[in-house]
Amino acid sequence: MAESVSSGVYLEQVNQVRLQITQIGERVLREPAQQLSREEILSAKIQELIEHMRETMRNAPGVGLAAPQVGIPLQVAVIEDREEYHKKLTPAQLSESLGSYWRTTQVSNSLKAA
């Protein structure tokens, strides 16, 4: 992790259950986000960030949220495709959506594998 991340400068707001969503034009949205290693993703601090991002996304409401959207320049995102979002989809749209979900799940599961 970069010094600024490991020292907690960017992660200090993680203690908030609902993170503040940044606004268009903010610098963090225009700069490259830092990639994390598998170990960093599995760390307690990043897992806590992911949980808080999930709560923030649900309260927004939304189907996805990236860490830079809450002011944290890391390559971390949460995505949730709830069943109620599918009710208005045609069978073709649903098939496409499920294919995308499957690919995302495979990436997510590969990070969780021992």
C-alpha cells in the first residue's frame, strides 16, 4: 500500500458507516487510483472500507460505488445487482446482465480463494 494509504490518511473516514459521496469536479475523481494487492484487499481495513462502501451504495441508492467516489483513491468497487432490479428487464437483457454478473463473481471469488 502507498504510504498515504497505510498511514490512514485516505482511510480515516472509513469509521463512518455512510461515507460522503464526492461531487463532480473533485480532484480524486480525475486522478489514477492505486491498485491493491490481494493481501491488501483482504486486510481488515480494506474489508471495513468495502462494508462501509456497500452501506453507502445502498443508502444512495445505487448498484455500484467505487472508492474514488467516496474520496479514497484506491481501485476498489462494490457492485450489487438485486433481484428487484431485474423485474423490468426483457429475457435478453436479463441474460446479458447475468453473464456480466457471472464474470464479476468469478473475479471476486478468485480474490477470496486461498
